[in-house]
Amino acid sequence: MTGTPSRAEAAGSCDGCPVREHAICAALDAAELLELNSLGRRRTLGAGESLIWEGDDPALVGTVIEGTLVMSTGTSDGREQIVGVVHPADFVGRPFGGATRHTVTALTPARVCVFSRRDFDGFAGRHPPLERKLLQHTLADLDRARSWILLLGRKNAEERVAIFLLDMSRRAASDGAVPGAGDRFELPFSRQQVADLLGLTIETVSRQFTKLKRAGLIDLPSRRAVVIRDRAALKLLAG
């Protein structure tokens, strides 16, 4: 994937960071934040630009400030398979050594607070609360992965699409500045990418979207826009 060239800038103050209270750095006090901040910088990514490449021993780790990124891996037949989604406050990269198993690419324009992995590893080693917070995030990622295995293995197409839309709605609500932000949101994914995520064909995804619209559960004002019309019914459908 290619996009506009990224820009790097000084990390700036953590005080105005929109994800500070939810990211791993929430475990740090003011002095520790100032020290960590001196080690980092901001990267601005264009849609389609990769930050980390599969198989590399990554030099960078970081926290997503805004935008949506995807983790993908190459298959034996040369295709690219999306295996995860990265949202604001999520941590990306592989600290403490080892090659990464996924490419991390900006799906939308994004900003990431990045650190040299060597600097971050050293800082984390001196600050156990940060290591514990990183472990908590890792375990939460593991829980999500297990839930996704259940979704792909046991849920039918209708249930998968309903769960996906509810998750996107929840993300929009947590990012929104006004009540009800989760009732209307823009999907950062194309229909093909939704199909890849859910283990379905693009035709099946399109049929399910149309079915939900006709049933009055959602509205689709545009190709990417979704409006939740009947949240209770959508939750019931999701099982």
C-alpha cells in the first residue's frame, strides 16, 4: 500500500493528547510523562502508508493518536489478509525484541506517537507501571482475538455483520464528542475489506447490509456512512 509521505514532528506536550487517559502512558505521573515525551515524536501517515512491515525487526513502537490502522499478513498465494484493526489509544509494534508478524498500515489519515524501540524498552524497564499497563493492553488484545475466533467459527453471516456494526458504533461513540455519536458513523473500510475481516464474500456483505436496511435496523446514507436505527434489534440479531 502507498500513500502520501509521512511527516515527523516533535512529540509536543502530552497535556493535550486526546488518548492520554486510555493509552498505556496513563500509568505514568507527570515527571515520567515528561521523560517519555522527550523520547518520542509524532508521525503523520497518509491513508495507505505503512508504519511497520511484516517480517521486519521493527525499529519503532508507538501509540495511535487518531485515525484507523490495520494489521495485515501475506498469504501463501500472494494475497493480503487483514487480521486486526488498530484504533486510537491502541499500541502498535513489538517491544522487547522479535520480528513482527504483521504489516501495520494506515487505513485513514492517522497520527501516531512513535518511539525508538530501544528507547522505549529501556524506559519501560525502568518503569514497572508502564510494563503492567502494556501487559493489560496485550491481554485485552488477546481477549479480542479469542472473541474474533468465536465470531468466525460459530457465527453466521447475519450475526457477523451485526456484531461488526455494533463494534464500529461503540468505537465511534468512544471517539465522539457529543452524545449519540455512535448512532451515525463513517466506516473506514471498503465492502471488500469488511468481507476480509469477517471471512465472507463481498456479495454476502452487501446482501446483509441491504437486508438490515430493509428491516429498518440501519440506514445507509452513503457508501461508507451507517446510521443505527434500531440498536436493540441489532443487538438481538448479533446474539
